[in-house]
Amino acid sequence: MEKWHENLRKQYEAVPVPDEAKKRTEAGIRKAKEERMKNNIIHYFKRAGGTAAAAVAAIALLSNTSPTIAQAMEQIPVIGAISQVVTFRTYENQTGHMEARVNVPEIEESGKTIPANEEMDQYAQALIDEYEKTVREQAGEGNYSLDSTYETVFENDKYVCIVVHTTVAQGGAAQFTKAFTIEKKNGESISLLELLENDESRLNAVSDSIKAQMREQMAADENVIYYLDSDMPEQDFKGLTGEESFYFSQNGELVVAFDEYQVAPGYMGAVEFTIPTEVTGNLAGN
């Protein structure tokens, strides 16, 4: 039996293999080895992190060794699959009848710099600076309240959305919403216009959807008022600029947020509009 198997093996190996097929086979083997090495390295850096110097040295070595691996390393996101959003700092102050509490969010990624963190901190600091300016000007004798909190409202493998809710009370109260939609590939926040690939026609389509929703809500409820189709057209909502706050709903739909008084009277508060995916397409990449 063993001799029979040996004869079969020799006959099989004696079959001539065309040069083209042989080249394809060898190329496939090389590619498989590169892919296996790439996956092992990516897995290592995700788990171990390593020092900055070691990471740079490894990337340089791999880039010189294989273009395939170099390209894969460029595609590793700055922010991991599940982001760690924490309170970076909390500002608290009480002076007379003036008080403030501001929670500042931050995305934690070991050994990595997240550009959006600085942007979120600057936004919070602007709120704090305005509060402290008012305290100095009124010597703590007035009534002023500042409260700013945040929440993570959406996350997938491409984006994480952090929404900052701020209420300022001074005589009356005003609500502000600032959303940071952050790309995981580079850790940077993205504008609405950038999300729409700087396409004005797509931005106009979102504006038209918002206007249609405004008209529908006003027709259904006389207590709902937006700055649209009014007796003062110069104050009406004309359309989006592309710099408005936005985030994604849990279903991956685009949500555009407006501050109080921005597109409606103050009693309407901060308002938001969810844009159907039929208008935007699958922007979130779910």
C-alpha cells in the first residue's frame, strides 16, 4: 500500500506545471504571507501599544519591507473600536448668586493625541471665560447660572459623536447644543459640509428637508413657530451654512441641531431635525 502511494506521488509531481500557473501560485503564497504578517502586527499594536519610538521603528521597518503592510498601518484608526469618553476636568465656581459647573469631555487613547480633545476643551473654556468675565463685571452681585454637561450619543467603527448641552440662566434661560462628530481614523471633528464632501447640492437637499419639516410641524400645531415664511423674510431661515452642529442618531440618521433663538422663538428651546437617509444616503456608514 505504501509503495502504491509513493508511485502516485511521483506521478503527480511529474505532471508539468505551466509557467503562468506557477507564477500565480507563488504570488498567492507571497501575498498570503504578507497578509498574515500584517494581521499579526496590527493585532500586536492594538493590544500592546508600545512606546512611540518602538512604533516608529516598526512602521519604518514594515514600510520598507512590504507596501501592502505599509498601507495597512496607515489605515489603523487613531481611536479604537470602543472609545473611552471621560470627564477631562470639571470647573466649579460659586460667587454670590452666580454659579457655574462645566464638565469637559475627553477621549482617552493610550499614547495617542486626539485633536478633537483640544477643540472640546477650547469650547468649554470659552463658556468659562464668559462666566468669569460676568462675575468680574458684576462683582458677583448679579444672578447668573452656567451648567454644561455632555453625552456620547453615537458610535460605530467610523465615528463617535459627543453632544455638549449648555444652559445659561441670567434673567431668562438659554439653551445651547454643540455636537462634536469625530472621525476615528484621525481623531478630528468633522464639519457638516465636510461630511457631505463639500457638495453644496447635498447641503441644499438637507436644508430643504429641514424647511419641509418646519412647515409640516407649523401646519400641525399653531403653537409651533419657526423663522420661515414669516412677515420678516430677512430674518427667516435661508438654509444651512455647513458649520451647524450635527450628530448621528442611534439609527445612523443625520441630526442637525440649532441653539435656542437660532431658527425659532426662545420658548421653542434648542431644536433638532432628523434627516431621512433617503435624503442623505448612508452617511454614518452603518
